[in-house]
Amino acid sequence: MTTPIPFDPRIELVGLSRAELAEELVRLDEKPFRAKQLWHWIYHQGETDFAKMTTLAKDFRTKIAETHKVGRPSVATLQTSTDGTRKWLFRLDDFKDVETVYIPENDRGAVCVSSQVGCTLTCSFCHTGTQPLVRNLTSGEIVGQFMAARDSYNEWPTPQDGTRMLSNIVMMGMGEPLFNYENVAKALTIVMDHEGISLSKRRITLSTSGIVPEIERCGEELGVNLAISLHAVRDDLRDELVPINKKWPIHELLEACRRYPTSSNARRITFEYVMIKGVNDTDADAHELVNLVRGIPAKINLIPFNPWPGTAYECSSNNRIHKFADIVNAAGYSSPVRRPRGRDIMAACGQLKSASERAKKFSDRETAVTP
Ligand code: SAH
Ligand code: SF4
């Protein structure tokens, strides 16, 4: 049985590019310059109610409200961890759910944004990869997650002095962002626009499992920070952990990293490496890791494996992780061990899988559609 889509024929403005917004206004017989004013209300002021957009003519406000809307994904659940990490389960217009996490630090914090419902890929250690129903998020749904997170911290209008709690975006939620490149690029372009949310590309990190052809585009067109989910130093093991490796093996991936524009200046590429007991965590693995990334301005992020119900993998011991980190450090690479955040609310890396999917897991296994 399919779930009925709620009938709201109005066109969503969040997620349209500036040019597309201007086109909508032309369709309403308005001058395209109004797009600049509207953009400011939507992305600088964070206003969702046309009636309150007081610099716009009253007639225009009434007219546009009949055919268009400025929405947010609706909040299905909101949980806050004992460590302050916050997780939203957003319900989209077609009743699909997607998760977003905010990780606060003292005077700033990163919003971990999803790019897909589920994930096109099936990395063996990742909970998101076990979700059967997958679709790409629209640009509006991607920006909308960040905007809704900002609503709950009252960070509108965009602070001009640079002080904001929601200061960074990491594309590390559910999904493979480079398999939804067009929409992710459009969303990040909106987020970086100086007359709106105005987040610098230096505050945005995109994490990929290694979609080689799109890495180049991402560097040229967006120039955001790049994080690579490496996780293994040999192709036979990486084929198992990150199966997309069969298509783009380690040496091709590292070549793409060497060509990535940010690696030529002070910024570094982050290599993520999940520590799994007895699988990828030996001293020899650590030595090979530093050999592989040699020559690339790199930072190595060791992530303790976060277990989830049903996984056969275990996290490496603290001792093992620190010995591994020592080898990487001794070779001259900064290798912070990422402290898991929000574990108590299943908000840590690789644990995202919408709650409703988890609940449904056993009830509709037979009817689930595998893409
Ligand atoms: N699909 C992208 C971004 C989302 S995953 C990617 O794979 O890079 C974000 C990070 O969490 C990736 O580095 C991913 O490999 C890691 N991850 C996935 N499952 C994990 C788990 N159970 N424990 C720790 N990290 C995990
Ligand atoms: Fe997808 Fe990333 Fe999880 Fe792999 S690790 S299944 S690419 S979300």
C-alpha cells in the first residue's frame, strides 16, 4: 500500500537557485529584481511567513502566498544526548524520514546533514547502508535540514559577526553525497551565498566513500573540504568494507585526492578510518596507511567503530586505537581519535538509520523494495 502524498500544490521556494527564483517571479508577472529581496528574507532572515516580509508590497505577499511556500521539513522526533548532541528525524513530504545531527562544541558546532534517504551503497559496517528504500534528497530538503536546525537554535537572522553555534556543515549524514551531486552542489551553493546563510567553503566538509569522477567536479565547482572514507589499505579488504572500491580502487581514489585543488594550499584532506577489531587495525595497517597518503596534505581521522543492532563487527580496543594512532602520528600526520558523540541516541557516525525504518524492519521485510 502506498502512503498518500499530502495535497499542497504550492511550489517550494527553498532549494531553488537564484535564477530559478527569478523565473518563478516572472511567472507571477513580477520583476526579477524582487528575487534579491525574497532571497534575503528566506536565507538571511529565515522567515517562512510571506506576511512578515515587510519590505515586499502587500499585494505581492498575498499573491505569492497562494501559489508558493517557504517550508521546512517537519520534525518527527527530536532527541538530545547527555553530551548535548541533538538528532532530528525529519519527515519529508512523501513521508520518508531522514536524520540530521548537531554536534555542539564550546562556542560553535557542526550540523551533520544527510544527502539521501538511506544510501545507494552498502558498506558492510554502516547501519545506513542496510536501509532498503533509497532516494536522493532534493536541494530544498538538504538546505532545509540545516535551516530547520537553525530554527531550533534561533540563529536567524544570519549573525554578521561570525559568531554562531551552527558554524559548520559536514555532509556526513545518511547517504553518499557524490551520488546525488547535482542536488548537493545546488544546496551548498545556496548555503555559501553571501547574501544569505553565507557559510564559507572552509566551514563545509563533504565526506565520500570515493566516487572518483565526482571528486574532481566537487573540487572545481565547490572547493569545499574533502573527507575520504578510506577504512582499509588493501583492495581485497576495502572491496569488502566499502564495495564501491571494486569500481574505483584505492590507487585511483588517491590519484583523485592528489589532484584535488585544496591539497595544493594550506587545507588538508581528511582520511577517515574506522577502527574495527581484528579487521583493519594492525600495526602493519597503520604503516601502510601512512605510505599510501604520503605526498597528500592529509589529516587522518580515526573513528572508533560504532556498533549497531545486528552488526558482526566490534570496535578495536582503546589500547589498539592508541597504538595505531601513535604510528600515524610518528609519521608526521595529525590523527585525532574521533570521540564518539551522541551514542546514547544512535546519532554517532554510521548509526543513522531512521527510527521508523528500524521499527518496520521486521514487519515489512517481505514487501521492502530493494533498489
Ligand atoms: N557516505 C559518505 C558520508 C556518510 S558516512 C561516506 O561514506 O563517506 C560518514 C562517515 O561515517 C564515513 O566515514 C563512514 O565510513 C563512517 N561510518 C559508517 N558507519 C560507521 C560505524 N558504524 N562506525 C563508525 N563510523 C562509521
Ligand atoms: Fe553509504 Fe557512507 Fe554508509 Fe557507505 S559509509 S553505506 S557510503 S553512508
